[in-house]
Amino acid sequence: MSLEGKTIVVTGGLGALGRVVVETAAARGASVAALDHATEVPEGFADRLGGKALLLVGIDLSAPAEAEKAMSAVKAKFGRIDALLNIAGGFQWATVEDGAAESWDRMCALNLKTALNASKAALPYLLETGAGRIVNVGAQTALRAASGFGPYAASKSSVHRLTESLADELKLKGVTVNAVLPSIIDTPANRRDMPKADFDRWVAPADLAAVMLFLVSDDAKAVTGALIPVSGRV
């Protein structure tokens, strides 16, 4: 599936999933902007992207002004923004009984506010194309949260509602908004946290990237407001 001629912004673009999405999009011909809170680019990453990439580090997307500045830089570099993939986020396990109240604020900032601010900042440019795309990352655990998942699930559930609301808001303006809902993504961090699990059952980052980039493509123009489970075999 070619993405030639498209400019795609990936938040959390230096993380385990983000790097795969960025590399896959670039390999399919897209110009790619990777935004991340990290301050250093992984060794060799820029070289693998070729010349059609912009890497913006030290970006705090929970701050609206930083999101606006980042999107403006992408527009200045490439002249357009066709799609925004909101991958930036985080996880924190905390029970209500023993956990700190700040864990709820932290999860909201990392998962909801980053997606909200990035979407709002990118929207003027997405509307210019007449066929913009936003793809968010929700979570299956947000559909029914287990013990300790409250802060994370609440923030991801808010991402689901943001997806639905923004899709309805933009449905007559040519911009689609969808979300993927992974179960457990096969990342080094998850393997460290769950060393006895069957990793083969988890969702490979490349498989999740394929679904997200399908939603960016012209073939997905009729899909909006969807919350799409990507479960692997969990």
C-alpha cells in the first residue's frame, strides 16, 4: 500500500511502536515527522528513514503551545499534513486504595491531553487537504478495567470518546478519526514486566502499524468513528 505524496505525523515516534510505524510509513513513500518527549534519537534511526523525515525531540504534547509549535514546524518542512497518528502515551499501574491521586492526572496528561492537543494543533492543516486522517491508540483494557488499571483505563476510555466525538464533528469536512484498541503490544518493556507470558500471542508492532496505516490510506476513506480491536491472540 503506497503512501507516496502523504505527510504523516507520528507522536511518540521514537517509542517501540512509534519507530515501527515511522519506518513502515517511510518505506511506503510517505514523508514522516516523528515527535517525541525523548531528548535523544536512537542510533541509526534517522539513517533508516532516508531524506524524507523530520525528527522533533523534547516535545511535551501535554502543553498546547508545544503541540502547535511542532505542527507548524512540520507544515514548514513539508508544506502539508495529511495524517496524524497519536501514539504518545504511557502506562502506570495504581489501585485506588494504595495509589496516589496524581497517577490519574499523569495518565490523563500522557494519554488524553497529548492526543487532544496534537489533534487540535494539526487540524487546520488536515482540513486543508480535504482528506485528512487522525488515528488514535486506545486500549482494550479501557472497555473493562481490572484492578490497578483504573487511571490508565480511564484515560484511554477518554481517548475513545475523543475519537468518536471528533469523528462526528469532522464527518462532513473530509477528515476521518479512528482508533485502534490493542490488547498487549509485544515491546521490550512488556516482556520485562511479564517475562513468563507467551509473547507470540501478543500484538506485534508491525501488525498494529499495518492497521494504523491502512486507516491513513485512501482505501479507508469510508471509515470514521471506529474503535478497532487489534487483539493478537490474547
